[in-house]
Amino acid sequence: MPMRPDLLNPLFAEVTALKGVGAQLAKPLDRLNLRRVVDVAFHLPSGWIDRLPRETLDQADVGRTIAIVLTPRNYRMGGSARAPSRVEAADGQGNVVTLVFFGGNSGWAKKLLPLDEPRWVSGRLDQYGQELQIVHPEVVKPEEAEPTGREAIYPLSEGMTSKRLAGLAAQAVERAPDLAEWIEPGLKAKRGWPDWREALARIHADPADEAARERLAYDEVFANQLALMLVRGAARGKRGRALAGTGRLRDALRLPYTPTGAQARTIGEIAGDMAQDRPMLRLLQGDVGSGKTLVAAMALLIAVEAGAQGALLAPTEILARQHFATLQKLFSGLGIEIAILTGRDKGRVREATLMGLADGSIDVLIGTHAIFQAGVDYRDLGLVVVDEQHRFGVAERMMLQAKARVAPHLLVMTATPIPRTLQLATHGEMDVSRLDEMPPGRQPIETSVISEERVEEVVNGLARHLSAGGQAYWVCPLVEESEKVDLAAAEDRAAALRARFGERIGLVHGRMKGPEKDAVMARFAAGELGVLVATTVIEVGVDVPNATLIVIEGADRFGLAQLHQLRGRVGRGGGRSVCVLLRGGSLSETARARLALMRETNDGFRIAEEDLRLRGAGEMLGTRQSGEQTFRLAPPEKFAELIGAANADARLLVDRDGGLEGERGQAARVALYLFERDAAVGLLRAG
């Protein structure tokens, strides 16, 4: 894999290379994921404070942040450690303001503001009764720089201030080199964008600089688009293998229903791709319950009919084992050897599987990341199917493809519909198929929103549901980004339900070991358990047709896409299914809109578009969908506009300007490394 250009090395040094950053300061920076100089440079201000210079105090400035010279006149210190410290100070005209410090450190307040010695004081001017106040002001000596003008505000963690971060950002910008221009000159001129390094310096100096902010956002989106375009070009240029199935296995398949028109159309598109000698790169989008598994099964059968092997990659062990059970049942009697490989498979079982893959006696392998690790070799891998694609990045998809002698066909699937705006950002290298109709007999899931104050009514309804022979999921609230706290909430709810229903209550969560989790899931699937209490570990991959009720507690804390995925755990049989969304007492406007849409529609594609509107592209491509590269610089509100321009510019570079070999291409190559979009390109070259 090519090395990063040397001129970028100062930016990719450890954050401790910055002056003043030792082990102590590195801790709050680490909590912000700022571990390298480039991370600090790209940690952009989220807002700013304008400190207005004033000579006298004026009630008209209440609510504004001012900077003014004040002289301390009197101390009013609290009588206890927790009581606030107050300093009365006056301006040049004798107008008085009280400076308030919480925390009880009166000695510190006196040292900061000695009596009768003027000081520059800045902060928000407020009024409490008839008294003017400034709480926790910033104080500097008169001979120091006047604390006026615009101050950048940064996203922070405990132990870090915006002022300190601004100083570190200034150092990071100093280490940034001048780089050759990668943007098409006409586009740059039309937009009025500064050079890259100038934009970086300007945005930290003035967070309101829209041209600088937009330029940096564009650069990141452009690098992403160029990387995907190069991945696609390299994959298309690789020697592939035509897999034209005979139809022998597909004709022998005994299906309990006729495929939908959307399924038939998609299977035809995939068969057409696989019959070509260039590798298929196709994204299959299908809403919850639209029948993606059947499409994947047909693609795998085409590969086996043509004498090749197929592999299906799932993000979790639960989902991998469910796919294994489903395909075993579906392929029964066809003479196909199917195997599973996950991280927990050890010893002789694992060895037997590896031997079967290597000698070709295993036709189809289902598994987690373990299926593309070192030591897993295929005799003739012809098709790779990746399920729940948002859990895997481009590089991971390509690693599995590298397991084949010639580039295999690739089908990636998602039950989380991707808004059209984001398809270019996440899967710009792929053709797209959509399953936009449901199999016959699938009924819409009835959704109701109920206040958590009525939880007893919901539990009584659950009792009636169980008495009638039904089963249910109870999903516990997403308390915070902490498995430990989420687990405590799940355990508390399970205990409360056990007190009412006894041992018919099961519990699964992310901290359980695989066999333990599987055992609970198996009991639920067999009907031995009536209620499965769970954290969001059941978001994908759980299929129990008799479970026709799901209660989602704290529903206002979940995103739309996640609520839709969770709701999709029910409605898998032919009967009526119900989703109860338990909400908190106080709802934001966004949460209210989210829950109203869930009640209104079962259409995942509409929900995905609305989710993008409510949350923005940044969050949708952020930590929860951690397989994809996050966008650190692209503001959500500009994303749709930028991605179209960036895609067109990247295409112009590849088609007209000589790709990475021309003058602009050499600059763009540096951009790929700068924005860390080089992994997939390097992987393809290495392959």
C-alpha cells in the first residue's frame, strides 16, 4: 500500500507533538477523539461569542457578552464551601455590577480581582432583580490583550476549555503545509472558496466564515466521492468471472409463496450482472420484511450452479446463525453443503470448516468477520453477499473480495433504506436495486404512542396478549452511550416483569456471551419464553413469527431508522401485529415529529428520507453506523448540495483530467490521504 506523502507527516503526528500537551492534557483530548494533530485541526468550532467592547455598564446590554474595564470595590463571600463568592465592581462612571463565582473558592476570586485594581472583565451581562451580574467572568490584567472581538466555541469534554482548544488548533494549523489545489479551478472561482490551508486558518480564527467552512466540507465530500469512484473503476477493471447459472438448483427450490414482482426484477438484475466477466457491485435495499433473504439465496444458488462458492457476511453472531438456519431449511434436499464460521467456532469444528472451504466441499459459508480473517482460504469464491452493509466499511467489503483468485461478484444488502442523497456518499461505487413491495399477506404493523405514565396499562395489555398464546419483545430505553447503563435498565425491566409473569421472561443484551445469548433466543423461538426483554441487540436478525407485539420503552430517545428496524421484529407472521412506543413526559419538537411519523407510516424509504431531514447526514453517517467513514467537516445542512458538486468534480477529474496521474490528480492523491479515504484504493492496488 502506498505510503502517506511526507509533507502530511507533521499533521499525522501524535497530539503530544503540540506544545503544552502532556499526558494530563491528552486525556480530555482523547475523550474528544483528538489523538493526532490532524484531529485537532479538523475539530472545527461549533459557534462563537462576540465580546462587545464597552466603556460603561448599560441595562440595554443585558443578555449580551461584553468586555469592560472594572474596578473591584467589595467582597461578599459565602459562609459555606458551597456558597458562591461575589465581588462588587464598578465601571469608570461608578455603575456597579456583581461578579459571581460558584464553587466556594473565595481565595481564588480575591486573587483574580484584588480590590481597587482595574481589570478587563468579560462575560454575559445578566440582571437579577435590580442587580446587574456577570457569572464566572473571564478576567485579565489591563496590560494584557483586550478580551474583545469574536471567540470560537468548540465541542468540549471535561477538563478542556474553548480557549485552550483554540490555542492547540492554532498550533495545528501552523503545522499544516500549503497544498496544491485539487478542486476544478472554475468551481473554486465560482464558489469564492479560499485555498485549503487558508480556509483551515480562517475557520478557527472566525467560526462565522461561511466560505472557509464550506470549502473544508467540500474537500472531505470530494475525497470521499473520488475514493468511491476509484474503487469502482479498479473493481470494474479487474479480471472477473462470468457465473451463468443453469437454473438447476433454483428450479428445484420449493417456495411456499410466489416471489413479488420486485424480487423477480432484482433477481434478474443480479443474474444479469453475474453472467458478465466483470465483477458485480450491487447494493440491494429492501425494507424490513421485503424478502432480501430470498434474493440473496437465489444469488448464492447461481454461484453454486456455475461451480463456484458463495459467502454471506453478517454483522452479528445472532444474525449469522439465523441466516444459517434459514438457508439450511431453504436449501434442504438440494445437495448443497452449507457451513457457518463465527469467532466462537474453535478446534476441530473450525478446522473441518476451513478444510471444506479449501477443498471446495463446502458450497456456501455463512459467518461474521471471521470469514475473511487470515487462514480462511476458499477453493473458488465466486460471490460475496454482505448483509446489513452499514456495519461494514468499503475496506472491509474489499478484504473479503480479496479472498478470491479473481475478483468475485459482490452483493451488499441493507434493511435500513438509504436516502437517495446519501447513496452517492456511502455506495457511490455500486449499482442499486430496491425491493419496494411487500410479499403477499404482510400486514402493516399497527403503531401507537403511549406516555410512560401509563406503563401499567401496557403491562396489563401484555398479560392479555400472553394469555392468548402470543409472544412479545420489550426493548429497553437507550439511556446513554453506555452498555453498562443500558444493561441496568434492561435488568430492572426484566425483574419487574418476572415479578408479574414469573419465569416466562427472558433477557438478552450485548454483554452476554454468544452461547448464553443463543440459548435465550432459542427458548424464545421455541415458545418456552413469552417475553424477550432486550437492549437494541435485537435490532437486526431476530425472526420469530409468533411474536406479534413489541414494546419500545423510551421511544423518544431513539432515531427514526432505529425505531423502524426494531418495529420490524414483529409482523413476520400472517396475523395482526402491534408496536407500542412508550414515550417520556417531555418531548422535543423533533421527537414529537419522529413518533408521529412512526404512527403514520410503515414505509421505510419515506422514514429514511425524513430521518435525514430531522437529523442531518452527519449523524446518519456517524458513530452509530460506524462501518462507514464519518464526515467530520461536512455540515448536514449543506450535504445534499455539496455531494452533487463533489461527485461531478470527481468524475471530471477521472474522465477528463487524467485521474490521479495528471497535475490535479497528484493534488487529489494528497487529499485522499489527508481525509483518510485512501484505504480502499490502496487495498485494491495491493490486490
